[in-house]
Amino acid sequence: MLQHRFFRKALLSSIAPLLLSGMLVAQITPVSASDHGHHKAHAKFNKAGELARPANFREWVFIGAPVTPKDMNNDKPAFPEFHYVYIDPVSWVHWKKTGEFRDGTMIAKELVSVGSKSSASGSGYFPGDYVGPVAVSVKDTKRFAKSSNWGYFVFGDDKAQSAATDESCVACHKTNAAKDMVFTQYWTVLRAASPKK
Amino acid sequence: MLQHRFFRKALLSSIAPLLLSGMLVAQITPVSASDHGHHKAHAKFNKAGELARPANFREWVFIGAPVTPKDMNNDKPAFPEFHYVYIDPVSWVHWKKTGEFRDGTMIAKELVSVGSKSSASGSGYFPGDYVGPVAVSVKDTKRFAKSSNWGYFVFGDDKAQSAATDESCVACHKTNAAKDMVFTQYWTVLRAASPKK
């Protein structure tokens, strides 16, 4: 069910976003997480309210990598299989200062298959190849006020994408995420960097 | 055995390095992976040949996260349990251009416990907290010529550390790593970014 919804969302396109207000300043190219001079927002929306696919998010700050393997989920995990999750570097700097997600925070989740289950370092799950779409969440208190301030987007090869109209992302994050719609309970990197210990 | 050696190395200190030649230019602070103007080496060695603990490696470019859980390794994995692995951003830029590890490449591995085995997204392994020392490998064709050009370091809370005199790191990487002493077979991020497909 979750998987079905996830991939269905990847097919959605050109649907008007929930809210068109609160245009963010465009800034897609990655900057150093230590570059405090760069405080422009990363999320870039076009006039139709679609989010531009974030460029170079693999160079953002990594926050964690759960794995939901096929062989532990009847061959059909909701998100197969490793989840590599990143936060944009400007919001990372803000998080380190405040322990909060600023307006404009972007979090990207990319999926990687399990490539093998044993290696020189023992038994376990070892990464294989990229699979499936890229999921991106954006905090925007004006644009996404009706969905707890976050919008959820799923990119296939699209250059821009509308927010998911399906409510499954919002509902799951609202019910299960530890802090401000984000699963900080799994993001060791964020917890360790927060000034709110 | 592997675990024993790993932690033993964390206790080593102030032992003269294998080679003192090839002093690298100091540059520890992180720079943007997209900042092509910054091509100084990151590895910083002191006069005794000890490597300075790399600062802010959690802001380097993430390359992969295998997991060797306790419950799949008789409670004693060599490296418990998630391995979060990063490459320094200057060497990442070089890798993207060439598909090779430049002299001065640093790769850091940090360990994270398994915090839980089920979540809203299914069954699997979900990250817990940081555990154990930080392992860092440095490519230096002069300094580490005798060990296939790479030196291996394990940091507890040390500010500087000598290269491991124990040969287990070198031996395992030499036998099992796919490319130039690096386990690229598990680093999806590196493979995808290499111009050598």
C-alpha cells in the first residue's frame, strides 16, 4: 500500500500546488555547510508552484541511512531498501545553531538496493545500486501551512514536481516522526549536532 | 579478532609513522565540494608524522552505509553496527573528474548502533547512537608507499594519531577492496559519480 502510493506519486505532475504564496529565493547550487555567509533558501519553486529538482543533493549533509531489506519485508518494503537521507547545508548550519528546522529546510531521501549480505567485515546488508525515485520534503510555513508546514515531493526524472496531493506522506510523518515532521529518532547526525541536548 | 585489533589500534599513540617524507599542506576546515578553487590537501600531519583528527568530517561527502548488526554476527561484529563512510570534498571533486583517488584522499568511517528493528516504514535496521572510534584512511604515495599507498588511523578522543602499525587494515583492504584499497563495490555514491563507467 505504502509502496503503491510512493510510486504513484512519482507519476504525478503539473498539478497546482497547495499554496502559491511564500515564494522562496532561488539557490540550488550547493554551498559549504561551513559557509555561514550563504543563508539563501535552497528550495526553488517555479510560477506554477512546482519544486525544482534539487541539484547535487548527494553533496548535502548526510543525516542517516536506515535499511528496510526486501528479505525482512516479504519482498515488498515500502521503500526498498537503504534510505540515504540528506539535509541541505544551509539548514544544517541553522540546525547546529538552533536545533530547529528553518523555513526552507529541504530533506532528500534516495533509495539504494541491497547488493550483498556478506563481506570481509561480516554478515549484514551492503549497498548495491540506486533504485527508484528521489523523495524531497520542504518546510515552508506559508506554502504548506495546511500540512503541518511541510510539503512532500517525489522525483523520477522530472526537473520540477508538484507537491504530492496524496496525504500518506503527511499522515505518516505527523504520526511517527519525533520532531517537526522529521524522523530525528533515526538521524543520529542531527541529534548529535543539536544544541538542544 | 578483527574487533580486537580495531580497538587496540585506538589505543596506540605517539609511535613514529612509517614514513616521514611527503609532508602535505595543511587544510582541515571543510570546503564546498563544488568549490573548485580549493585544491589543497586535507590531511594534516604534525612533525612527528601523526595525522590530525579531521574536523567536521560529518560534513564531507557521504559515500555509503553498510550495516553489520550484532544479531547477524553472534553479537560481535568487527565493526558494530552501521558504518557511515565519507570522502573529503576536495578528493570528491577529483574523483568526479577522474574516477581516481588523488594523493591526499581521506576517507572516514564512523560507527552507529542499531537503535531499532521496526518503524513506520517496515522491518529493518534503524540507526541509534554513535559508538566506538573513528577510522580514517589517507592516501599518500610517499608516506605510505610500503602499504599500497594508504595509511590507516583510528581515533578515540585523540587530537592526533599515528598510523596503525598493525597490518590488519592494510591486509584486508588489499585483499577485498575493489579499487585502489577502497571498497568501491559498496560505495554506490562513488560509482555513480565516476566518469569511468
